[in-house]
Amino acid sequence: MMHPLASRRSDAGRVSKSSRVPVDGMPGRLTSYVFTAAPISVCRLLIIAFLASTHPASYLAAQDRESPQNWEDYADSRPFPTAHIRVPDSRLTDGSMVRSAFRQVVADARKATVRVRTDGRNTALGGIVGADGWILTKASRLPGEITCLLQDDREIAAEIASIDQKYDLALLKVDAKNLPTLKFSKGPVPEVGAWLATVGMDRKPRAIGVMSVEPRWIKQRAGTLGIQFDISTDDPVIEQVFPGTAAEEAGLAGGDVIISISGMDTPTRYAAIRRVQAHSPGQKITLIVRRGDETREIDARLKGHFVGRDPTREEFQNSLGSVLSQRRAGFPNAFQHDTVVKPSDCGGPIVDLDGEVVGFNLARAGRTETYAITATDVLGIIEKLKDEATR
């Protein structure tokens, strides 16, 4: 016997009252449309497959019952509460069952993917781009002692050989030979809607998603140092250092005078503000400060916000249910995909359905926004960074 919900009929391309189901948590009289244009035969198959896969025992038991004559009878006699119908987590886009279907897709790239650790913590993914120990990863995730965990379970110390600040990418060097390397796509950028898989250390991809927006310039966000200047003078004299900020972590103190930032003089507090705002969250700046009779060099890694400043509406909405990358903007050319990638899983390769590397994840930027550099651009950066490192 056909399931009562599947036995309702409506003309293809039309929406009728009988093609509605109650909205979870709402009164029965409030309804939501399920299918609007699919032929009724396709609707039946989809509904039957969904019910049988999510509640097989209840569905089979329902086949032996007489079909109710109206919706109200069905609501009272259904074998499972409508409000409790849900797709198992394993069948969601980031669920284990769905990711398992992409194991062959990531199989080759996985061999040349590494886990980057700093001070023993997983901080990023990386990709092997040179058989003699060259590894590309996300630069702003590298404070501390760096090691790389290879697929053969070797964990090798790594050093930063060169950095591309525009794309927040770092070229690492490990003492190893004959390593497998990534195969980059020579074709065009994937079309919007194309499947993409983020490669990790496991047989399954770390996450999957689809191409959302073609490559474009990602506007820069100004980083924050977390200080207040003494407004009684034009000199860049620090009056206060806010807690939990880049300035506090770097060791700046009230009374310090900022002489220069990253090689550029800052004769006034306005010049110092402009120099800080020219850098993005996650970027490291070097300050020369005068403290009493001493001159000190202090490195600080800028943040996107600090305690005491309310987030903007965009920042608040994007952070709901998400942990975002500190450095997530200011990229000259990046495409966007909807994969849910953790900040600690950025810096590694993305592949298409042919298993070819089409880019590297740069940053988790929003609830459904992850930015990535294209294969063409990343190949150019690898060549530039290797040249800088071997000069």
C-alpha cells in the first residue's frame, strides 16, 4: 500500500493543499510547500526513498495500515511524529556517509597533503609542492615551533623559507627527499555549482562543497593593534594597552613611543594608525619603540577585534555557529565556495571531481563562505617563493 503522504495527487507544475506538510514546531494549520514543479511520480519516489531510509521500521509498518481519508486522520495516525523527521547527520553534506563517496576523488592529492602543527597543536593543512621538502601552507597560522606530519606518520621540523603577505601563504622547508607532490589542474577555474573537496589527512575529505562565486578581489579588512594613543600630543605615545589584544600579547606598554612600523617611520600618531590599518588581521608587524632610554624591536600579530569594541552586524552574523579565520580578507584574487572549513583546515589543497588540485584554501570567511586561491595563481606564487628562498 502506498504511503498516505505519497498517495496524494496534484497536477505536475502546480501546488495544492494536499502537497503540503506541517512546519516543525508550528500549529497544524500553518503549512509549508514541499514540491512545486516536479512531476508527481518523481515526488512519490523521493518521498518514499526518504521515509524508507530514515525510518525503515516505521515505514514498513505503515504499509499494513489502511490509508487515512484526509490530512487530519493522517496527522493522528502517522507512525512517527512529523516534527521528528530529520536527515541523519551522517547524510548531511559534511556527514561521514557523503564524504565517503569522495574518497577516490581525494586519494591522489591526499598523499601529498600534510598536517601543519605549531607548538604541538594542529593549526593548518599544507600541500607538498616540491619533492625535496617544499610545503605550502597558510602563513598567519604559524606562530611558534613548526612541524609537519606526513602521510607516512613522520613528523618533521619545518622552517619558514618565504612568505607571500598578499595571499597569506608561506613556503616551508623540511629535511626530506623523494616526497609525493600535488598535481595541479591546468584547466580553467571550476564553474559555479561544481563540486569541490577539501583534502585532509584521512581517506575521506575534510569537507565538501560547491563553487559559489568566481575569482574576484577580496576587499581588505583593517587589523587592530589594541592601543589608545595619548591625544594631548601628536607624537605616537601609547597611553593605554587594552587586554586580550595584539598589543598586550606582544608586550607593548603605556608610555612606549612607536618610532616605526614594518620599516616605515611613524612620526605622528596619525601615521602610526594608517600603518596599522594598512595590514590585515592575522598579519605580523614589526614595531620599533622607545621605552625610556631604550629602543626595542617588538613583533605583533594583528587581530580583527578586541574586547571593548562591539562587532559590526556583518561580523556578528558571519560568526553565528562559526569560527572564522583571523586573516580572511585582502586577497588580490580568490574564488568563493560554500564548504564549511575550520580555520585549522585552511592552507591545504582543494580538488575537483577529477582529483586535480584546483586551488588552496585561504580562509574561512563566513558561515557559508570559504576563500581559495586558484591553481594558476598558486603555481605562480610557488615559483616566486622558491626563487626568494634560494637566493
